[in-house]
Amino acid sequence: MVFQGKKQNAGLPTRKENAMRKITWTFWLLIGGLTALWLLADTLWPAQAGLFALRTVWVQYSGVLAMGMMSVAMLLAARPAALEPLLGGLDKMYRLHKWLGIGALMLSVTHWLWAKGPKWAVGWGWLERPQRGPRPQTTGLEAVLGGWRGTAEGLGEWAFYAAVVLIVLALIKRFPYRLFAKTHTLLAVAYLVLAFHTVVLIRFDYWTQPIGWVMALLVAAGTVSALRVLTRQVGAGRRAQGTIEALHPYPALQVLQSTLRMDERWHGHQPGQFAFVTRTRAEGAHPYTIASAWDAGERRIVFVTKALGDYTRTLADTLRVGERVTVEGPYGCFTFGGAQRRQIWVGAGIGITPFIARMNELAREGGDGREIDLFHSTAVADEAALARMRADAEAAGIRLHILVDARDGRLSGERLRAAVPRWRESSVWFCGPASFGQALRKDLTAHGLPADAFHQELFEMR
């Protein structure tokens, strides 16, 4: 698992992809739960006939769903540590965040069309505006909110337009990461405006029913999260300072190894986890896998970065020994657990990074009693890097299988199964290109590997 400026694209998963089940179920549970609660308070098919009666309920329903999804997305953007183990790691949380953002976008467009469409149809002469009697008299808080109705509608419309642009920019992979990081933060401002829009315009009697109570909690959580994003408090309690002690480039691999000495605020990590590293406030934080085991006495961590994006291509020329950076973390649940006494590791290209960290830990601790096969598939053979990997594997008691594409061909499920006869008794830990991992998963599970024995990080931060 290595995070860089450009990521593999992925859509919604099938149920067979076990690693995604938690977030898939969470996504649909949120939609289904909000729908069920809303139906306790209202109906999608009003007794009155006509498009405008439908408009009233569908504007409310689509607005509730869109704001509920946006609120959870905003909560996840604040990287709450308590949710990470529940959802399987920050990578899964960010994938759910992305789905929720796309879902909220689609529902917001639906909400906007229901609000605007019938008005346009009246203006074009296609519909006749229904006759309305005088508005019912209101008192207290309901009257106060009613007085803000026009303002909430106007501000909400402009916030909707801004949110659409910002979400679309976030989905464009060619949009530079540094600009994405800045513009995506502006969604927190749009969210706060839409929260005001929701509180004012949601049907007042909803607040006395379960749908209102849940929406109040979601909007409150989203508001607090948005304020934390805007005040740069996300991850503040998990930040430490690191000083670069050594830089070791591998030009043939386009890889840079950086060794940092951490201050006392870094409380350690597990192999396979990652951290966000910030050099300058203008550039923002970039996530990288930690490529070393933790030793509290030495207080050093290692990052191995590949030049994949505009920013990472500059690191070998711009980083300097002695430079101080901010490190936030650790995050992730790709930590080599499970009951199986055999493990198969597959590190494709720069995906070898978490396995280097785990080998270092096993060498220091004298192993953990498991039999482990490590497959490293690479397009470029750097003899110095491969020699070091062989030494790490030997020290950790791991069987190493190196496949250089031009010399040995590509790794496949068939080759893996032939090399490890007891592969069905193993857990498989994969880090590398998403399509490669999906192909291996499909092959191994089709031949008898339990679906929950295949572990793959979803290394996509946008």
C-alpha cells in the first residue's frame, strides 16, 4: 500500500469483494435508515393530485437524504480515530467518503431539479401555478425560521452550485493534488451554508419525530467536523515533528527512501500503517506508507516514495537532510493479523513497502511462528534494492519469490498456487495496483480461498 498523487480509479464493489462489505453495508444502511425514518413522518405519494404536491414531498425527501449523506461524508473527512477499526481502516473510510460525496451530489441535483423544474414549467407555460390560500400563522421558533426562509433558499442555491463544482473537481484525476487539497477544503464552507439551509427549510414538524432527531445529530456532527477542517484541527492530536536524517535514492526505480527521526509526540506504529507528511502548509499533507518497524529507543521511521505524481517527482531534488516535516498518524489496518498460521504476501512494484516494514519487525522479534511466502513483482530490477530485500527476507525467515517482468513474466494466480501448495490455508496480503489485486482475488477465491482471507488496501485518497 503506497499512496501518491495519482491513484487507481474504482467504482462501487460487488458483494463478493469482502474487504468492501463494511462500507457497502454502511452506505446502503444510511440510505435505507434515513428513508425508513422519513417514511414514518411523511409519504412519497401525497393524497393531493398534481405535480406540485409531489414536488413538496420529493424536495423534502431528496434534501434529507442529500444532507444526511453529506453530513456523514464531512464526519469522515475529519478522520475520526474511533471509526477506523469499525470500517476497516482510513482507506475504507475515504472510499465511503467518496461514495457519499457522489451520492450526495446526485441527490442534490435531484433536489434542485424538483425545486426549480416546476417553476420553470410554469414560466414556460407548460403548467399552471396552483392556487394557494393564505399561509398558516406560526409562532415561536417556527416563525423565526420562517422569517429566514428566503435567505436560506438563496444561500443554499449558491452553495449547491459551489458544491457541484468542487465535487466534480475532486473526481477529476488530472486535477493537481495540491489544488485538490485546497479546493476540497472549501466544501466545508459550502456544507455550513447547506446546514443553515436545511435547518431553516426542513419541515418544522420533522424536528419532533425520529427523522428530525437523527438529522439534528448528523448536521451537528457535520458542522463540528466542518469547523475542524476549516481551523486545521483534523488529526491535530496525532501530529509529530520529524527531522530528515538520511536520503537514499534508487534512480532506476524512481524511488526515494527517507529516514526521519521523530520527536516524543510520535507514539509508534504497526508495520503496514501509513502517515500524512506535510513539508509546507501551501503544499498540504501527502499520505505515504511507513516502510520500517518501530523502535522506541531509536525513534526512526522510514518512508519509501515513488515518483508517480507532480509532487513526488520533485522530492529527490528538493528534500534536504536536516529538514523538519510534520507527520500525522499512524493510520490503517493493513497490519498482518488473523488466525491463519500461513501467510502469502504480494508486493507489486512500490507495493513492497509495507512488507519491508513487517520483515524488519519479524527479524527483530525472531518471527511470529507463521510460515510466510513473499512475492515481489517488479518491472525494473535494481540489484542493490533486490539484494537488500533478500537480506531482509532471510533475516525474517521468509521465503522470497522475485519476479522481474521482462525476465520471469508476470505473477498470476496460477503461478502463485503452484509455488505455495498449502495456499488455501493461508491469508493473502496484497499491496499494488488495484486491477492486479482484483485479478488475484478473483482467481484465488474461485479456487477455494475464503473471501475474508484476502486483504487488500484501497489506496485512493481522492
